[in-house]
Amino acid sequence: MTRHIIDHAEPKAEGTRTAQYVDMDRKAGVHPAVEELSQRPEDRSGAKVREFVRIAREEAKAED
């Protein structure tokens, strides 16, 4: 019995060109945008959590 057309193993990218590309990409480092985003302070105000809790409790929104 022969295999179905889609039952073949997928080719693996293990060639020397792929290995060289991955090595170059790894040595290039992290993109500057990723560095900048990781340096931003986290928002710890908790406003979102308070709103979710308010919605979960089905409370009316407090008017300021």
C-alpha cells in the first residue's frame, strides 16, 4: 500500500546555509525596539483589576 500524498515527512532545515543564518541572527542581538520595550516601567496602578472586580461584582460605575 502506498502512502497518501500528504503523509510524507516534512523536509528539515538543517543545511549549512540555515545553520549559518541562524548563527548570524543569534549573534546580531536583540532588535532595538525590543530593548526599548523591555526597559519601560510596568503599569502597576491596578485600574484594570479594579474595573474587572467591579464588573464581576456587578456594581454600578462610581461617578467622580
